[in-house]
Amino acid sequence: CTVEHDAGGGRVAALRTDEMALYDSSRPLTCHTAEPEFTALLAQVPRSLLPLPPDASPELEVVRTSSGEGMGALLARYLTA
């Protein structure tokens, strides 16, 4: 799956199996896949609940992380339970 933020002008991330992406849900997002069947899990967290400075958003656009190790694995466990 290829995830693109703000089509044409934003960041792009190619996600592989067992990866996840963090993105700013207040901006347009598109996901393209060549696979006929594709499953995705989306979890939306209000920005007000995240301890981030207001100008942090551009740094966190479409950040890819593994759901099989580290903090990504911990988060994935709770999202898929």
C-alpha cells in the first residue's frame, strides 16, 4: 500500500505487511494498492490527546513504523486486541 498525504505535495510512504503509519487526519490522505484484497486498520486519536507542540505536524506526516517490534508492537497489540 502506498500512502500519500496531501496528494501531489505531501509525504509518501510505501507500507509493507505488518507496518503502520501515523498521519495527521485533518489533512487529505490517499492509499493506493495493487493488491485486489487489502486489509487496513485505522485508529484516529484526537490531536488534543497527544503531547505534541502545534508545529510538530509536518514532522509526523505519514511516519512509517513496524508493528512487529518496539513501540509499534506495543501499540499494535492494543489496536488489534
